[in-house]
Amino acid sequence: MKKNDKVLIFDTTLRDGEQAPGASMNQREKLEVAQALERMGVDIIEAGFPVISKGDFDSVNIVAKKIRNSTIAGLARSVKKDIDAAAEALKPAKRGRIHVFLATSKIHIEHKLKKSPDEIVQMAVDAVKYARNFCDDVEFSPEDASRSEKQFLYRVLEQVIKAGARTVNIPDTVGYAVPEQYGKLIFDIKNNVPNINKAIISVHCHDDLGMSVANSLAAVKNGARQVECTINGIGERAGNASMEEIVMALRTRQDYFGCSTGIKTAEICRTSRLVSKYTGFAVAPNKAIVGGNAFRHESGIHQDGVLKEPTTYEIMRPEDVGFTGLGLVLGKHSGRAALKSRLKELGIELNDQELVKAFERFKDLSDKKKEVFDEDLIAIVEAEVQEVKETWALESLVVTSGTKIKPKVEIKLKSAGKVHVKSATGDGPIDACYMAVDAITELKGKLINYGIQSVTQGQDAQGEVRVSVNFDGNKVTGIGASTDVIEASVKAYLNAVNKACAGKKNKGAAKSVDFGLQL
Ligand code: KIV
Ligand code: ZN
């Protein structure tokens, strides 16, 4: 019989992923992402770093309360106050894990921690022992492990396992490793840490040199049985290893790796879209597994091959990852029941009120656009239906713009049944629109990120705009879709305005961890 070891998936989208500049999510969004991760079958969800701020603490706490099928992890430095915060936040969890870390590389020990190697070993052991008072499931990460001296790393690992760590994680914190070397590191750990069979070896790779997935897989090939990763590969700097790529590589090349995961892969695209929506980070069209072009064949030769036999050019089936493709779903004459049933097939359940709104938008769209695809439906539902209370709604928009004139707009917004009008000029038509919106709402938003993507192909395709806006130190994301890109831009901005009005506070600038401790 072929070997098929289980590889545990430890998702850190809500912790390391959220550390990506500009990616912060509010509590409701984090909980929704956690629920999506649970639905996918993620083994461990790292929900945050509880000591860092009240917002982080509360998010870990609520995720610990609501999620029942995945283990919930909270991160802590190797100091009591962090471990206390993690233990407290994880109290309601059915299965909780405290994840403690401490750097072990010479660079970090000498320059950042200013401790002796013996002191580091003692701190790591003390932290694991202390965490074990609260929880049986303790993970230890020697930060910057891939640049640590091997003999010292073996020593730390042996001691933390002795102290009670059940998982030892080997982070490539700065994305420095290369696959062969990193795989060998895991192999050497297995052969040089005497009690290693008492712990699961985990890996945690960053993508600074674009090798995080390859490094993680090389580690699995050499015995790692937990992979830490994020949806869409988001994370600190260049990001973390992408979960969808790891999972699909293990599944597609099971013949080579002899391992599998418990992930329900058909949930991948849906979860990817959710994370993209809440972080405001668009997924590149050519991104493996979840990019819009990942299953599209442009060349005639390829299309012909796929029509004759899909495996000629497809190593995975689009439906295996929940890729909806360009299924032509509904036309101008389709009714509400047809819309409801297609949305259900796409995994979107709406209440009656949301369905009325979705249907209105669908009719509106099918007047402007000959063909309405699955992607169009997902875009309108995500952007305009399942969102927060609409304090401000776009009533109408008139734009005058050209090569030799200063862009000018007149915007009408509706709020509580009353229509408000303002005109504004700006550097470009979108800038002018945002000025006019700010003038009406009296909220001053600072645009941090703006991205636009075509939802489908062709000249009549909808544009989907994602924005991140800073309102008084709170980062809020917004999404809007329309066949008119200026209208989509205004809708995205208004979506962010409405979230800000709903008081959906983000932690953003509120990150208040005491890094004076320098751990
Ligand atoms: O990259 C890293 O080293 C980390 C640790 C806290 C696991 O994120
Ligand atoms: Zn990391």
C-alpha cells in the first residue's frame, strides 16, 4: 500500500497574514475568516497575538468561543505576560494551543535579545513549562531557525520537547532558506535531536525569495508533518507560504510526497475571495490555484486539447478547488428563483432581504451586460449585498473629465431618505469623487490602497475595485463592482465609509505591544 501520512495544516492568516502591511481585519471579519477556515477543515487556526492589543485579544477570544472543530492557537513571546494573555484569550476554546517563540540565531541573540546562549535555552524551557500550566498543547518556535547554528538549535529543541512542547516549529523567518538546504535541516533535526519523536515537526516559511512553498514542501518530504501557511500567501513582508499551493501540491503530487491533508479543497476559492475582500488585497490573475487565470486556456492548441481531454493541459480539475470558471449562468429573463438556486450552488446563502437586493443588482447588471457569469454574481453579492448597513448610498454620479480639463464631479448620496449633493474637482475623476463623498459625509478618509480588477473578460466586463481607507487611525476596507469603473470606485469607497459609520473599529494603529522588551 502507498504511504499516506497526514500533514497538519496550521493556518496563520489571522496572525502572520494579518501582519502584512495594510491587511488588518476587524473582529467580525476575522471571525468570518475563521469560520471559513474551519469549514475547510484547517487543523489549527492561529487567531492572533493576544498580548499585542485589546483588539487582538478579543479576536482570539471570540474565535476560541465560536470555533469548535479546529484547534485555536494564540501566539506569545517567551515571557509570562504574553503567555498569560494567550492562556486567558484561549480559555473558551474546545482545543487551545499556546504558541511560544524565541529567537535562536546568533544575529538575533546578540543584536536583538542581548542574551547568552545559556540564557536563551533557559528562557525557552521556562516559557514552555509555564505555558504547559495552562494547556497541554504547546508549540515552540525558535525564531530565525534556518539561520541558527545547528548544534544550538538541536540543543534548544531537545530541551523544549523535554519541557513539554508537543510541536516544534522551524521558522524560516526571513525567507532565506533554499529547498534542498531547508529539507536537509529537517532531516538533520530528525537525526540529531534525541527526543524528536515526541514532537511534531512544523515548518513556517516566508516568501522573501519566492521559495516559501518549495521550502515547506522540501521539509514535508524530509519529515515535517505540520505546515504553517496563509490563504493567498499573505503575511509579513513578501508573505508566508500559500496554503492553497501547499495543499494542492500535496494532493496533486501525492505520488511523490506520500502525504495528504484534511482540507476540503473545494472551499479554497471561496475562502481566498473572502480573505481578499477583507484584507483589500487583490489576488494576481496568474496566482497559482486561486488566480483568475489559473484554469483559463488562451492558446487555441490548449483549448482544443482540453476540449478533447481535460488532462492534456490540466493537472487539477477547476472544481477541485471550487473554481467557478466562466459558467454562463443567467440572462436578462432569469427569475429570482433561478438566481437563488445558482447562488446556492456557489455556496452563497442569502436571506430574503439580501436576495431582493441581489436580484435588483442582477437585473441592473443584465441590462448593461449581455452575459452574466458566476464571477459577476459573486462580485455583486460580496460588494453590495452581504455588507454592513448602508448609511450612505450612491444615488447618482456625473463626471466631466478629459485630457485638457480638470476633472469635475457631481455626486448625489442618499442617507435616511434624504438626498445630499456636492460637486468637487480633483487630480483625477476618482480623486474628485472621493473629495465630494468626504464633503457630504463629513468623514475624512485617507486612501491607503486602491486596486482594480476585471471580474470577467471582454469590454463589457465589470470592474471590481478594492480600497483600504484610513478613517481617524482605523483602517477599513471597501469593495465595489460595476461595469463603470468610476462608479465601482465610488461604491468601494462608500462601502468603506459605511463600515466606518457602523463603528467597525480596526485595531490598525492600536497595536500597542511593548516591544521595549525586545524579545
Ligand atoms: O516568522 C516567524 O518566525 C514567526 C514566528 C513567530 C513563528 O512568525
Ligand atoms: Zn512568520
